[in-house]
Amino acid sequence: MMNAFWRNFIIENILIIGLLFFYFKQVTLLSYINASFVVGGLVVFAGLISYIFSTGFFDVFTVSMRKVITPKHMMEQVKSMRTPSEIFSGSVASFLGSGLAVLAMTGIALILFYL
């Protein structure tokens, strides 16, 4: 069975190939570098944002803002709402790992481009 890293890595490479054909309309090393940098960067950025939310960094701020903004007659509903760390409770290591692997492939392709 395929683990989450390889599944994400394959999906990212399919996105890169799709970008090559549909956006860049050519398959060159430079277009591969550009497409893989965009896809890898977006995945790493999404993984880092998910990691920050899952650590509970914004929980205090979110709960405080809910208490300040919410009217008193709806306060019971606010107390039953989930915090951001409960929503982003999954593992983000596969996203970070596959995104960094794609960025590493971008770096290798960039070295080959300048050789």
C-alpha cells in the first residue's frame, strides 16, 4: 500500500506535468523548473500553515476574538465551537516532505540548467 508521502509526491508531479502542457504549452527544462517551484512552494506553504494551526498557536487568539465579537445571547454556541488546532489535527509531515522533495528536484534541475 502506498503511504501518504508517495501519494502526495505523485499527485504533485501530475500537477507539474499538467502545468507544463496546459499553462506553459512546452516541455523544457526551464518550464519544468518554474512549474515544479510553484507546485512545491505552494505545498510547502500549505504544510507550514497547517502545522502552525495544528500546534495551537492561534487558539487563544481565536477564542478571545469569539468572546469579544459574539453577542451575549450566543455565548453558549461560541463555547461549543472547535478551536483551529482541533480542525487541523492531521499529520502534515507528508505534505512537508513531498513538497520539499519537489523543491529538491527543482534545485537539481536548476543546477543542470546552469551546467
